[in-house]
Amino acid sequence: MSGHSKFANIKHRKAKNDAQKGKIFTKLGREIAVAVKSGGSDPNTNNRLKDIIAKAKSNNMPNDTIARSIKKAEGDADGVNYEYITYEGYGPNGIAVIVETLTDNKNRTAANVRAAFSKGNGNMGTSGCVSFMFEEKGEIIIEKEDTNIDEDDLMMLSLEAGADDFAAEYEGYVITTSKDAFADVYKAIEDAGIKISSGQVTMLPTTNAEIADDNIKAFTKLLDLLESDDDVQEVYHNCSNFDE
């Protein structure tokens, strides 16, 4: 979501995800458990769960693993209580960074996130310091090599299902939705037999910034430290010239 090519970033991220699949599945399972506890196990009546299931599928989490996670959460009412906490701050060159966490120990998580910002030549800010530069949107990515569907047909399918925007790039298609319409658009595309490379509710920057070449190493360290933390679910930033 943050370089010159969404598709270059996706391929890097997918390679990274493949290497850390066990950890990613654990984090997704935790999100599923929290969603089930707060809104029930039926995705038809629990929009949060519906969105997480779509996110899990786009990360290649098997359907039976998703089902087991839901069933486990149903029978684990007295399990560990996790809470979502969002941190905001700045990387090198004032790059805006949002860190979404899911934790059972907010003191530990806050200390780890603060340390990551410090080691990456950034600083953690106060709530709201950068979030105004982002919009919460659904984003679905389809690579051209994965589908033979006509571009116009895919655009009509997406818009009729409730998408806000459809963009064709050299390597594929980017479909943007509102947060509320994401799961319905995802399902419509999935039901049409079209392979989805990436799909989730995310934070898209409305204001971009560039990082100097001599700060790329520090920024990479910041992101790596955050993404490797077990409590961190997602990291968003508004750097426009950084390929992850």
C-alpha cells in the first residue's frame, strides 16, 4: 500500500508472510477469537468476524483452520482477554506510522512499540497525531496473471457489489470499498471464482511523504521490529517511495 507499485509490495509481503505463516495464523486466530467473543460466531451477523475471515482467506489460512478457530473461541469464554490498542508515531523524515496491536498486557506492548520507534530513528506520538492522514477502507488486490476475466466485467462486478472505486494497473486491479461494504464485495468476487491476491480492511494514506535514501535502513528496522512483535497485528505508513 505504500510504494510506487502496490503489486511489488504485495509480492514482497507475500514472500515475508510465507516465511512467517505460523506466526501470521496465530495472530489471525487471536483476531477471530476476539471477534467471536464480542459479536458471536456467525459471520452473517458479526461484521467484524466476516472481515477477519476474508483477511484470513487472503493470507491463505485454510477454511478448516478458520472453522476450528471459531469453534475454539465459542468454547473459550473464560480464556485470555485481549484488547485492541492503536499507537501512532513518526518514522525517519516524519513518515506517519500507525500500529494496531492486540494484547493481554498493554504495558509490555507499549514498551515494545516505543522501543521499536526509538531504534528505527522515529518517535511514538500521541493518539490522533497521524491518524487524520489515513482513511479506513477495504482494499482488494487481484493480479492479472491470476485471472482471465475481462477488465470491464470485473469493474462492473465490483461496483455492483458495492465497491467505491476500481483501478487498473499494469500488473492487476485495485478495488477500494468502504469498511462496511468490504466483506460483501470480497464475497462477490470470490463467488465469481476470481483469485484474490490480497484483501482486508486497511488504513490508506490520504497524504504521502517520501523518505531519504540514507534513512531507508532505519525505517526498514522500525517496520521489521514492529511486524515481528507478537502483539502487533498491522502496521500502516504513508511513505510513497519505499518498497516493502
